[in-house]
Amino acid sequence: MKASTTLFGAIVTIAASALSMGANIDRATFTEVVNNVRVIEPSSKKTAPAEVKQVFNAPNVLRTGPDSRAEMVSEDQTVTRVGQNTVFSFQQDSREIDLQKGSILFQSPSGKGGGTIRTPAASAAVLGTTLVVTATKNGGFKVLLIEGKGRVKGADGSVRTLKAGEMVYALPGGRLSNVFEFRLGQQVGASKLVGGFKKPLPSAGKIQLAINQQEKDIANGHAFDTGLLASGSPNFAFTVENVDVARDTIIEQKGSVASASVLQSAGATDAIISAPDLEQARLFTSDGIPIAKLYGPQHNKNGVIDSALNPVQFIGSYILFDTPKVNLMPYAGHDLFQFLAMNDVLFNQSVDLGHFDGQIQFFAGGTIQAPSGTSVTSDSERLSFIAFGSSLSPDQPLPDGPANLNVDVPLRLDGFTAKNTLGAVDFAAGQLDLYGVNIFARTDATMYAGGDIHVSGDGTVPPTKPDSGASPFVPNGFSKVDAGNTVLIGAKRDVVMDHTATRGSFTQIIAGHAVKLSSVQIFDRSTRAPSPAGGSTGPTGSQPTVHIFGGDFVGLNKVNFFASDVLVQSRTIALRDVNFSNGSRVLLESQIGRLAQNPNTGVPPVPGMVNFVNNVTYGGAPAQRFVIQNGPAPTPNGSGIIIRPYRGTAPQP
């Protein structure tokens, strides 16, 4: 949809001072021209090929074709690089550039006065920095800062500060998105706006320093790779050698590039959801048929699509949610509604998805990003957040399942709330990092990671001890996982949780290597008596209400169990400040299956054994008083703490 400046009033400024300091940039000289670059005289509509050393003057228009680009330099050494499939022009007697479509790179030397870039819906002014601007389909644009610092101000008065490796969307109506991160090295390496010219940019040294700093931050754990590659350069192409396919443009080049399918078009362009009703051109059934083509008397009843057509996918390169509500009622009768982003799913604000009878998935080929305080709510069978780490391609099948999760891009959410008042809530990623989250599921709450899971709160309040009479499940500052039925947390490597509370009828925490819990409380919703007589609990017998398994190690520190049946299994178990409820049945299984000597005296843990390091209690009394078995003897009945060798089959996370 082509936007008009009379309909949109976004004004975005990236500047450190006033723009009137520099000379006009309404003329510049071509320094390099690649392939099909033409100059259009607006009044006569005459076109001519651009040539090196030719002066490009306002109000002439520059148009580039597929795999084409141009560089020009103004008198004050401001560099403007124009990407493929782009239409742009200078404004007379000003420092403004009009970008109708496509992508440009704008680099203005520090202290030279900067300049302003305008798209049909927004404008951006730049001073002493390097950035890439790509027009989006809604008439706005996205800005990626490649080096330096920037300040972005919207017409509504909102301000975003950018540093190298950060981007922001200018949205219709003058609003700005939140700031999102991208990986500079990957972006610069893929972008022909940066590296597709004979001479390097004047700011090439600064760009490399910015890349080096970001890579150092990632290596030190101070930053993480989001997989974001969001300018005019892709991380997938339509199998054409030496063709740089812009994300926001579908290339058609006779003889070398076939016309893109409707699905490819959706997967190669960003989707900004700014209203409850979804863009029909991005909706598809499982066989790739656009939903829009299904509407009609033969395919719907009272506006509801036939229930035999399942599932529905809303597809985009990046999907940005900028609306408080999304209407899924037109797709009632489908088993699944999937928001499928080839790269990232981005939330600019909280979203209410309303009622949907089937499952709802946010499925990111990269990761999922949201500002702190964001909530996503639904009344559905299942609400899932899935991040596969590495980007997808729209012409390839989806990954088969959790075994394909990649750990290269984590799913990291801070202060995030996921609430499903009807069904389950799921999180799945290669690496899952959740900070200060609040998860509520009417049925099940599930977390899965192909690598590690880390869940934590801010730790302002200690956990509540069992039998204290205090409310056990509302500690301030804790991450909370509250499920009506089961809480299932599984990682192929480690599960690390601190200042976290879980509640469910059954809680299972499984790690291929280690489970490490600190300042955690687990509540089982159980009102039943301790386990009945006979045999084992867990996988080899009756079901416990809490099951913790770590392949090599389980370490519990300041952990409180409000549970009637607890099963802990690992090669080595180490407990510090752990409290079990009075009258509960606790089964601790280690490799050797014995309690280490001198319990609760602070001695170091002994490998292969169960270790009461210090302050381990049962009903408020020292726990060793309630140990009623060591070794392989038959397991006694009733309540108490039973310690024995682990003799089951390792559960799969």
C-alpha cells in the first residue's frame, strides 16, 4: 500500500544538534554506478542512465533496478548509497532525501551538519553517523544504526536513543517502536550497501570498531545474538548467484530470477500488525493457499472459514505487534493459528488475543523480543512461544520439532507475562532465558530448551518456609509459573532457576546435565495424604507431585517444598537450606544411594551421594532425624525421607 504524507505524520529525528549548520545537499556527484541505475527528469519523464562523475541534482529522481546500486558524494563529503529496487530524490535547497521505496545508506561526517531522509510516511535526520534506512510496506521505515550514536524522536514526542547494532521502526501516525538489536557483523557482511562498492566508506574504521565491541560483548555474555538481519540485505535469496535480494522487495529479473510466489512475498517482507484485523495477503493454509482466496459462499459460513481447512499461518520476515488486540474470530474452527516469522517476532506493546478454540503459536525462525512489562493474553487451547534460533526460509519446510532447536540465538524475555485463561502456555527455544516473568496457564505450563533454561527474579524477598503459616506462592520479586495442572521444565543441558515460584498439581524439572535451584519454592496444589504403601515413586512406581532429575548433579539451595510427594534423582544430590513439608514423602535417589556423613554440618558434597550440606529440614526439624532408609533395602511405606540408589531410566527432557 502506497502511503501519502497527508495521511501519515511520523517525523523521526536522529541528530545531536540543529540541522541548519551544514550546506545543502540537493546535488551530489556519482562516484560509482553498478548495473541498471537511471535518472528521471520529473517534468518531462525522460530517463537516462547514470554515469560516474555526473552531477545528480534536485528535483531529479534516481531509480535502481535489481542487483543495481549507486554511490554519490555531496560537496561536504556526505555519502549517499542507494540500494537495488530503490526510488529516491533530493529536495531542493535543503538537506533532505525522499525515499519512495527501497533502501539507502546515509553517512555524514561528524560536524558537517547532517541531513534528513523522508519516506512517504516519516522522516529521519542524521548528524555525524552511519545508518541504513529501509522503507516498509506500510509507508514507514526502519532505521539501523551501523556506527556511532543516535537519537530518534517521533511526531508524538516519543524518543528512542540508538547505539551501533540497534534499530527502530517508524510507524504510521508518528509513533516509534521499541528499540531492537541486530548483529552488526552479520548485517555489514551481508549488506551490499556497506560492502558492495569499490571504495570503503569513510566510516569503515568506526564500523569495524563497533563490530569488534559487539562481538566482545557477546563473547563476554554482556550481549546476545538475536539473529536480526533487518535492512535491505537478506539472509536468504531466491537461489540466484550474485543477486542481493532486498527483504522489502521481491525481485523479478527475466531469465535469472523467477517471480516470487505469494508466500515468498509474505516471507520476504516485514509485517507490522497495527490493527486488530490481520492483513489477508499474509494468511495461508497449510498447503500454501492464501486465506483471502478461500473467502466466498462455497468456503465459509457466516464469515467463518470451514473447519476442515487447518491450520492458518500469518507469515512475515519480521512480525511486529503494535496493537493492543488481535481479532482471531474470523478463523474459528481451525485447530491452529500460527504467527510465523522467518526471523523475529517483535512486541511493541501488550497484546490481547481474545478467544480462539484452537492453539495459538508465535513461531520465530530467529527469536522473540519484547520490552519489559509486555503481556500476551489469550483464551485458547494452547498459547506457545517458539524460537528456533536460526532464520527460516519461506521456500523450505518448517523444522520437525524440538530436536531442531538451535542454541545460537536465545529466547530472552524480561518482565514478560503470558496468560492463558482456557488452556496451556508453552515456551521452547534453543536457549531460554526468562527474567521476572509471570506465566499463568489454566492447564499446563511447559518450558523446553535444546541447551539451557535460566529462570530468575530480582530476589528482593526470601522464599517462604513450609509450615510458617505465610502465603506460599506470592513472594514479591519472584518469577512465577502457575499452572492448573502440570508444570514441565526440561533442558538438554542445564536448568538454572533462582527466585522463582512454581505451582501445579505435578511439577517436573529435568536436565540432561544439572539442575541448580536457588531461592525457589515449589507448591503442588495437593490436598491428598502422603503416598500409599508399597514400592517406589516416580517413573518406577506411583506418580510424585514433584519430580526433579539431573543427569549428573542436582543442587538445591534455599528451596522450599510445599508438596506431599517429592522425588529427586541424580548422580549427586547436594542440599543447602532446603525445607520439606511435615508429613510429606521424600525420595532421594543418587548413584550410591546413601546419605553422606556428618549431615547439616557444612561439609563439602561427596560425589555419588545424597548430601545434607547445611540447614536441611523436614517440618522444621533437622532432616536427618527423618531418614528412614539408606541403601538398596526394600523401600518403606509412608512419610519421611527415603534415600536409595537411583535405579530407574533417565527421563527425556
